[in-house]
Amino acid sequence: MQKKYFITGISTEVGKTVASAIVTEALQADYWKPIQSGDLENSDTDKVRRLVSNETSVFHDNSYALQTPMSPHAAAAIDGVRIELDKIVAPNTENHLVIEGAGGLLVPLNDTDTILDLIQPEYKVIVVSRHYLGSINHTLLTVNLLKAKGFDVALLYSGDEHPTTEAIIEKMTGVSVIGRIAEEPYIDSNVIREYAELFKERL
């Protein structure tokens, strides 16, 4: 059965794109970033395409490609467009699909909708958590909101290990942990393949 995985983070710059590349490679899935804000010459889709080495994955176009690296609602306003949920339609594929969000769950898309509204009931949600001062709070808020909405949630850590932080997060949420992406000196397709093999059985 083909599954859809939504990759979100507890904040911005926590490692969602690398995590998305690993999950895409592990499942030889298709990849889709519904909303890209800024970096259109080197978008997250471009980055994942470079990191994935299997021949099966298809990389689908953004629903919205915005010029400014800001929250989608603000970037859209600068571009003179309004993001509308009914124009963000998951690509039709018979393959697994990895969907990468933007920022965290409550990043606004317009005056009423957030990234959370893109997540459909059948999606498995992978939360990328990275340690920093405040990350326990951000992780618990993210995971507990998803659980309250009834989603199937798993954690994926990014960066150095922090045992006391991770122990309390896992105790208080009870969600499964896929693994950890270490603080690698560089990330290339070989590194992505190694993590894909490591995580494949836990997805």
C-alpha cells in the first residue's frame, strides 16, 4: 500500500530537507514541496533531487513558488498572490509520496490557514526535532497538537544527541523514534543512502 509522509519541523532550519531526502531515498518515493518561499534558484526540491540517487523518485512542482524567504503568507503578499488551500492538491502518483512542509505547523499560509491544514488524515507525520534552548517545549507542542488531531506521528532527531532532552520528550509523548541524523561534516548522496538503509525498516 502506498503511503504519504508529511515532514514537518519544530522550527525552521532544523533539518527537514535532509530528512525529506533520506525518507524519499529509503522508500524510493516521490517528493513534493507544496510551498517554496525564496531560494527559487536552489529550492528544497532542487536540493532533494541532488541528494536522492534512485531512479524511481519523481519530483513534483510546487503549488506555490514565492520569491521572498519569509513566512508563506508574507511572501505571497509581496508577490501579489493569496495562497488558497484548494489550489494545493497532492500530485497524483501510484508511488509513495514524501511531502515537505515549511517551517513549523502553525506557519500561516493566509489569514486563516496554516501548514497544519495541508496535512490530510491519512498522512503519517514525521516531526524533525533538533536540540536548542526551548526545543523541548517546541517538540512537545508540535507532537501533542498532531496527536490531538489524530495523526500517526513519529520523531526524527537531527544533530547531536541530548539524552535528557530526548528521554523526557519520548516519555511525555509516547511516539516512536525513527532515528537520528548526526551532525555530519557534509551531506551528499552517499550519506543520504546510508541513512536511508538505516531508517528504512522504521518508516
